[in-house]
Amino acid sequence: EYNCNDHFTQFLCFDFLADLRKKHHLNMTTDPNRSTIIGTSYSGLAAFYVALSRPEIFGHCIAQSPAVV
């Protein structure tokens, strides 16, 4: 389960993004003012949590119908 999970947040923000940049040679910005995380339902909740937890990575969030109880 990846929503509201600090281990997943760490993986996404550091390991996964680093792999995309290095391994796949993607020229992705590191400017949080130009970075958005998006999700729907449970992934919307996960996106919302990541954006709140790591504003230095993702400055914007689109959480469509987040599964917030």
C-alpha cells in the first residue's frame, strides 16, 4: 500500500525520480515550482500526501477524487 506511506514517498522522490533521470536519460526539472504530482482515488491520496510531505520536490498536486475518509 503506497498511500500515506513514508517508505513509498522516499522511494518515489529519490529512487524512482533518480532512475528516470539517469537510467532513462530524461531531462526532468528539479524545480518544485515546475513539478506536479497527479493521482486519482487512492493514488490521489498518495499524491496529496507526497506533495504535503515533500514540497521541495513537488510544488503542485492534482488529486482527483482522493480517497480521503
